[in-house]
Amino acid sequence: MREQIHVMNDAELQELVEQTETGGRHAHGKIKLLISITAIAWSLFQLYFSSPLPFILQQFLNNLGLPLNVVFDDTKARSIHLAFALFLAFLSYPAFKSSNKDRIPTLDWILALFGAFLGGYYFIFYDGLVNRIGIPNQMDLIAGVAGILILLEATRRSLGAPLAVIALIFLAFNFMGPNLPQLLAHNANKITTIVNQQWITTEGVFGIALGVSTKFVFLFVLFGALLDKAGAGNYFIKTAFSLLGHLRGGPAKAAVIASGLTGLISGSSIANVVTTGTFTIPMMKKVGFSSEKSGAVEVASSVNGQIMPPVMGAAAFLMVEYVGISYFEVVKHAIIPALISYIALVYIVHLEAMKAGMHGLQRAKQPPAVLIRLRNAALIVFSFCLLALTVYFGLGWIKTLAGDASVYVISVLIATAYIAIAYWCAKFPELELEDANAPIVHLPPVKETVNSGLHFLLPVIVLIWCLMIERLSPGTSAFWGTAVLIVILLTQKALFAYFRGETKLTQQWKAGVKDLFDGLEIGAKNMISIGIATATAGIIVGVVALTNVGAPLASIVEMISGGNILLMLIFVGVLSLILGMGLPTTANYIVVSSLLATVIVQVGQQNGLIVPLIAVHLFVFYFGIMADVTPPVGLASFAAAAISGGKPIKTSVIAFFYSLRTAILPFLFIFNTDLLLIDVSWLEGIGVFIIATLAILVFTAATQKFFFDNCSWLEVMLMIVLAFALFRPGYFMEKISPSYVEVEPYNIVTELDRAFDGNDMKMKVSGLSDIGDPVTFYVHLPIKGETGKARLEHMGLTIIESDGKMMIDDVAFDSPGAEMGLDWDQTILSVEMPVDGSLAKQWLYIPTLLLLWLMAFLQIRRRKAKLVKLAMD
């Protein structure tokens, strides 16, 4: 049966985004005004909650002797957050796709009001609930049951049935505890216990996930909405095309960069595809990409925007809470895989252009000579470095000198910098991109384009500075970035008009005020589905915590995988893809990580692989975003096909192959944590980035069957092996020159005497788990001290021999051994000591790079021969 193809117009594309992101209901008149005011009020509340203002006001009221409390704790804020989300969900999302979108029925009004009341139940009755946690009264039970049901209905409307059904299955598992098979049976099935867990405590609906949505995610989504409303999204697209559009396959390369930059501020794969794709996809088709390939490039680049720090959708902030590490650490671990993934996508575009013999678009102006460009680039880099050093040390000096008043001094400096940048940018006209469907396309001029929107970078710099340099909390950092952005939104049009000598400044000011309120409204509407998703995911997390399903689940997963860590990871990846077909990325990540993250760590430890928890969480997250690409439910692919006029399923399949590099990276950083910069110095990190980039390019070339020329299957297989050797050199080097040797457990003290300080000892032990089941696992213990006995004491271990076996007699509190889960009466099954003089794994890079160079040399010579023969013919 032939697939029907329909190219959507702008109105239909906007309708698609509205239905997916904000409900698609077309309210009018006073009802529309009510929804807008409510959304704006939600944004203002979140800004107030994240700002220092509550504490300043509270201090002021205390000085006046007024008994008012204007500071909201996290739990109250979560309740207000959910109340807004539920109220707006029922007013914005119709009950069914066939429902009338132009009116709100009475039932939806009732559900919206009850949803707001039940969502705010924790805030309204806070004092009473705190005093009766664990013993809910009858009103609490009624409110809890009704609240869960209304939340599930809001979930069905805003996110589709899958997440609601999954939450219902978990609740059914909770209620059916004693009637389940013995492996899964539990006694936490009383209605009072379940309602207390889900609606009264902060372990269920009002748990960590909703807390992250309240404290962090809303501000970043609002920041993105305001930045886009200010015109930054269009600026990113223009800049990318002006810089890259002239290269071979340039529009596609520009689409990758523009979509990646937009993805940083969007957080929605589908909205990103529609926003940038309406321009980038026709441009790609113009230089020779097919409808399906142009759509697939846009999908792959838009979806990958969610893996790029600093925002990473909502996952970065959830990881902070779930993994228990700082935000800075999350960004550090995530940065290399994200960067090399985007570099590989640009390379995919380059290879496709090479295969098809494409060329770039014509520049509006001829570029200056190469030496002049190099000089200008060096001058720009030097200027940025000088500016960064001046700001870094200057701010330190200001904070030392001004003390508590430094925030005002810094604010004045930022305002001065903004006015100066705006004065500079106003010298350049506001450039509009040419119609992508026009017969002749000239790229926008580089200088004018880049300089026309430099002021958009100021709030981004403030945000990143607060996050990465000042190490402020994500919520506080987002507040300060948003505060700068609000000032820009309010003033940029009037300021630019003033500097350009234009009149009607008051009209421009009013336009800025309208843009601000529109941005506040859009930001809140974009948060409806995220707020609902995190609350519903909290139900699942609450059931997992209440029933302790993790322990039997670990047994089931280990049984299915046979203890093979690779099979287990494949199982988890497939599960993430399946769940992702019906769940948004955030909910998918919460569900799978809460179920399986610790399971992977435990099973890995039992089979000799120490897997850091952050690696597992990133693994789950990567596969969650792949669901937006993967057929048959890749919604982002369908949106791109609607723009390109290509076949949706074919677009989705091509996008999946373009995204293979994203799917392979999680497996690699599980087995080679250097990619996550775990226990790696900055100098080593630079080396890891260079080698990993080369490796991902080789792997990408293999998947495209094109390096410098078309590749045979033998060359493809060789490149895959070479890429694997670059990504995980230790796998081969352990077979050539083992870094560990097994020794008898009873010789452990003697062998520790000989070992070099600073290495790790590997030990395999057996004993009983927390629930009394037999368990075997591996541990790595640091070797520190002068003698074997001293080193054993540093590990916190006391060892004795009993019945011909070496046993752990005692483990010191808060020692390395205790942290690794060692305990008394465990049996030491084997010990592995580091080998002195074993070859470093990096030596494998030399033969690998030589083979790669030889293959490149032969392909280049073969390609030249083909071109010569073609010219002679």
C-alpha cells in the first residue's frame, strides 16, 4: 500500500506543536484571558520562588513585626506547582482528539477546579498534614484517591494513555501485594499506606521528580521560551547558515548547529523540528538532499539538543537529585559524549554530501583572504580570553571590596555591558533569512548576521557563569539568567530604535512588554505536560520505594541476562525505547532509572564490572531520547516528514541510522568511563576528547560505508574494529599485557607488601544480601600505606582463615571496604593484584592509528584514480 504524503503548511505545523506541547485548545474571549493570566501567574510565582525576594520581604515583615510568612518551603511550592499544572491541563487539553477545541465543557471546568484544589491540598492543609504523616484521616484518604485519579486523567490528556496506564499497573501491583508470586509478594497494600505514601509524604506524587520540576526545570523552560521570544532562535539559525552554508552540504551542516543551539533553549524535540525545520529542510533539499534525508538530518540534530549541557531537557537536574552529585559534576560527565555526537552528525552530513557530489550555497559577500581570516580568528580568541580573565578576576575583586553590595555593583556592570553591546548591534540591520523556497538563495552576510544579535548571548553567559564558575544552584542561576533576559525583552526594541535614531519609542517599549508577557505565558504552557509527567512518575517511584521491588527485579534481570552485563544493558536499552514510544523523555528517564539504575550497578558489581551510577543514568537517558527518532512512533520524524514531504516511516528509519552514534555511545561509556571524565585529569580529558572524536568519526564512516571513498564490507568491518579499539583500548591491551594477576587469597598480606602504592586491588567475595539471599560480587579497594598489614587496615578489613577459607572477620566503619559493601563473615573467593610494568592501554593507539592512516591513504589514492579515469572518459 502506497504511503500517503502530505506537506503541512505553517498553520498546520503550528497546530501540530500546540496539540503536542500545549493542548491545542482554541479558547476565546474571557476564557482565553483567564488561561493567559493563570499561565503568567504561574511563571511569576516560579520566578518569585526561585529569587532572593521572599527572604528579603520576610526580613522586612519581621522588622515591622507583622506575623506573615511569605517564604515557601519546597513542599508547599511543589503543591502550588501541581495545582497550576492540573488547572491549566484540563483547560488546555480536550478529553479526546475529536472533542470540540473551541469551547471548554462544564466537566472540564469541574475537573480543573478540583484538580487545582487537590493539587494545592498539601499547601492548604500543610500544618495538619505535617502533624499526621503516617496516620491520614478520612478527608486525607478521599483527597488522596481523588487526587491520584484526577492526576491520571490529566496525564492521559496531556501525555497520552501510556504513562497513565503504566502508573495504574504500578498501583495495581501495590494493591495486589499478598496475591502476587512469592518473588514479587509484599504487604504494603493497605489503602492508608498507599495514600500516605503517594499524597501525604514527599515519597510519591510530591517527591523528588516534582521537586526538580518546581525548583529547576520550570525556570530553564521559561528561560528558553523568553530567549526564543526575544529572537534568539532566529538569530541562531541565521548565524549558523551565514557561517556554514557555503560549505559542501552546508545547509545541512548549518541545520545541525542551528538545531543543536535551539535544542539548548527548547527542550522539546518536536517543537525544535518545527521551529528550525521549516527553514532548514527546504534549504537542504535545495542543495541535493532527498526529502527523507533532509528530514532525518533535522530530526537527528533536533533530538540530540536534549543531550547537550547545560540543560539536557530536565534530566541534568533529576540526575543531581537521584545520583547525589553536584550539577557541575553532571555537566562534566555528560559533555564529551554530547559534543562528539554532534561532531559525528556534522560528519554524516559531510559524507552524504561527498557521496552525492553536493556543493554549498553562494555567499552574499566574498570572504577575505585566508591570512586575514586567520588573523581575525586569532584576534577574536585572544579578545575572548582577555575578557574572560578580566571578568573572572574583576568579579573576585569586586566581591572582596564591595561585600554584600557586590550584587548591585555587578548588576550595574552587566547593564552597562548590555547598553554597550546594544549600541554596537544597532549599527547592523535586522537581517531576515531569505525564503527557503525561493529559486535563488544568497546566504546572509557573516559580519552583519553575527553582530546583529550579540546581546542574546549575555543572558546565556550569565546563566553559564552562575552555574559553572560561581557554582550557584541551577534554580538560582536560571533566575539570574532570566532576570537579565527579562530586562533585554523589555528594552531591546526601544533601545535599538533609539540608537538607530527612530521615533515611536513608547510603541517599541509596549511591544517589549507584550513580548515579555507572551514569553511568560508560553513558558508556563510548555511546562504543563512536564509538571504532570513528573508528578505521575512520582507515583511509580513511590510504589518502587514502598514495595522494595528493586531486589526481586534485580534477580529477574540477572536471570534474563544470565549475568552478562552487555545483554542486560541491551535489555534496558530496548525497555527504554519501548517506554519512550509512549512517554516523554523526562518521564521515561524517571521510570527506567528508578526501576533499573541500581539493578545495573548491582548486577555489574556481581559480575566484575564496577559501573558508576552516573554512567547508568546517562545510559537510560540516551535511550529515552532515541524513542523520538525510532520507528514506528518517532513523533519528531513524523513532524519532519510533514515539512519535507517525505515518507514518514522512511524518514524515521534514516534518522535512526543517523542516530546510531547516539545509541552506541552509552554502551561505550559504561565500559570505558574515561569518556565521562571519571577519575581523569584535565590534560587526560583533552586526550580523551581527541581520541573519542576520531573514534566516533571512524564509526560514523563505517555506518555510512564511505570514508574517503565508497567502502567495501571488509573495510566497514575493519573500521568498526578500529573505532572499538580507540574507544576501548583496554579490551585488547588486557589480552596483550594484563594489568592484573590473580593470587591466592591466603597470600593477600604478602602480595599487598609487593604492590605499588596508589593502585587498586580487586577482590571477589561471597556472602548474604540484605534480605538474606546468597550473593557474589566484586570490589575495588585502594592500596595505600607502607606495608601489607597497614594497607589492609586502611581498607578497613580484618581477615582470618577458617576451614581453609579466607574470611572477613570485621570491617571498620566508614572505611573503603564498608563503602564497597563488605561485611563480616563474607568469604574471599579470589584476589587480583596490579601487575608492575604492564603496558598502558594507550599504546594500542599507535597501531590503530597507523592502520587507519593506511586505509585513508589507499582510499584517497583509489578515489583519485577514479576521478582521473572519469576525466579521461
